[in-house]
Amino acid sequence: MTNKRIAYLYLLITFCAWGSLYVVSKFVLGKVPVVTVLFLRYLIAGVVLFLIGQKSNTKKIERKDIKYIIIIGCIGYFLSVGAQLIGIKLSSASIASLVNSMNPIAIMIFAAIILQERLTARKVICVVIAMLGVYIIIGDIKGSGQVVGILFSIISVLLWALVSVVVRRITQKYGALQVTTYSMFVATICTLPFSIRELIVTPNIQFNVSVIISLLYMGIVCTALAYVLWNKSLSIIEASTCSLFYPLQPMVSALLGAMFLGENITINFLIGAVLIIGGMLISILGKKQVNIVDC
């Protein structure tokens, strides 16, 4: 239980960091193109993780497992997160956030198929409660005709769910820090040629002090720290259980938006927050009363 409690703390920190990413991204994407933002995030995060990892003993990645590192870096960090940013840019942050909160459902399905994790009634109920809270916070989706942006967001969810299951498997064998670092450099290599093209063809790119500070925050906190903690959590508890924390992300985004962007906190936010937190508490505290395998 001690390890699981630590994993829950890791997940809280992770989703608070990812929730803040929406607010920071809204600012940065107005000044720097999408793939270049990804490249700089992963370059900064990769260097930080590499320097930290030098002080720890790492197990050599076996040749047969290299494909998993490539899958995580290319499909997860490059394609999935890239699709997420494109979805935000083409639709809106609120719509993309709502679609992204569907990750628990996708992760549960992939985990049940690939890892044979039990899809219990408790998990399904927790997701439904939390998703209802997300919907109440964000409200009715308007401008849903922005099909392309929504489509990219859905693609991002499916790819990330698949990769999360792969991470769950590979971190049973290697450390989360090691897996994250190597995967981050794979993503950096994937984004580099696209970033170079963007820098050539995109006019009026701005790299002022505010943008640089924001990129450092995105790279160190929202990427390096958050991804290591997410992968570490996946190494401790089931992928489907980790996914139950996803609805916390849009709640944090809304709260930070009110604090830094002047957005109002409505009664819908308060009701939705209660449902989101309630869904997670049912999942976590309920395990002490019900004998469910690793649920």
C-alpha cells in the first residue's frame, strides 16, 4: 500500500503539471509553431533527464526491447502529443481537453486486451462519474463543426492509450527514468526535421524571455518530471487505475485559467470538481474495502 500511495501522489503531481500545460501552451503556440514547441520541449527534457540519470545505475536495454522504446518515443511522445497540440490549435483548448479526458476509457480497453487487466464495475463507475464532472466543467461544446481538430484529439487519445499500456509492460523490466529518457531522445530525433522545416517557412516566430521561460517550464516540469512520474506510476499500479486520474487535468486547467487568464470559476466548475474528486476517491479508497486484484 505504501508504494501505491506514492504512486497516487505521483499521479496528482503529473496531472497538475499536465493541467498547467494547457495554459502555458495557449501562450507559447501563439508565438512558436507546433512541432518546434515539441522539439524544444523534448530536447530540454531529454538533456535534464540524461544529466539526472548519470547518477543512477541503469540496466542495458536488450535488443528485443528497443522496439518498445521506439514505440513510446515515436508514437507516444511525437505523434500522440503532436496530434494533441494540433487538436488544440484547430479546435479549442476546452474541446481538446474534453476529448483528452476520454483517455481512461481507451486505456482500460487496451489494458484489458493487451495486459489482461480486469475491467471491473468499480473502474467503469469511477470513469463515468469523473467524465460527468468534466462535462459539467467545460459545458456544452459549441463549434463542434471543427471536425478536423476533434479528429486529431481523438487520434491523440488512442495513440497515448496504446503507448501507456506499452509503458506499463516495459517499466516492469527497466526503470521509469531510463525508459523516459531514451524515449524522449527518440521523440527529439523524430521532431527535428519537421521543426527545421517550420522554422524555414513560418514567419514572425518569437523567442522572447517569456517564451523561453515558458518552454523551460514545459520541458522540465510538464515533460521531464511529469513523464517520469507517469511512467513510474505505471510501473507500480495498473494502467487502467492510473488512467482514472485523467479527469483531474481539465479541472486543473480551468482553475489555472481563472488564476492567470482571468477566466471565471462558475457553479458548474465547483459541481464538476466535486464529481471528479469523488470519482477518484471511490476508486482509491474503495480498494481498502473490496478485494479486487490491483484495482
